[in-house]
Amino acid sequence: MLAARSRRPVGVDVEAPRSRPAAFRFLTRVTGASIVSIEQWTQAEAIWKASGQAHRRPRPGELVMPESYANGWNSTADSAWRVFTHREPGLVWSVAVPNGGRPALEVRDLRGAPAP
């Protein structure tokens, strides 16, 4: 379990590493990017939640993804969002915040482990 706090919009997604072929195909259609990993899934979920739209599914063109899914900070292709992605044994998580300046962001791992 992970919690994030910021003075700006913030979105968090935490997943167990697994394949989600139908979900990846849906995100590929919606984003126009090739979605093939759970890291990308958590990035998409975190961005969508931070945008305040989690109550509905995105439509084509509404969700812009980072060009990579490496651990650490990545910006979306349109530079609107920054996403921090972290993978550890048994867990993948991403936190998204609006791009622009250093975000005042606090992330806590509620399992007791230190969050990077």
C-alpha cells in the first residue's frame, strides 16, 4: 500500500507484476503508444487519476504516455505530467504529478518499507 501527498494534483497506482493483455490492448488503442508492460499500465493509471478523470475510461487521444517506462522520473510526450515509476519484487507503482518545477511530493510506503 502506498500513499502520496502533494499541494498539486497527484495520482498513484500500485499493481502486482502480471500480464494484462486486454488492458494493454485497450491502452494501446486509447494512447496510440505500444503498451506492453505493467509499468506502463501503472503510469497510465496514475496519470489518469491525477487528471481527476478516474471515474471514467479515457477516450482516444485523452491520455498521453511517457515515451519510456524506466524506473524513476519520466515526462509524458506532451510534457504535461511527470511520472515516477518504481519496480521491486512483487510490486510496481507509479506516482504522477503535473509537470513544471520540482513537485512538493511526499510518498509513503504503508507496509513499513522505505519509499524511494
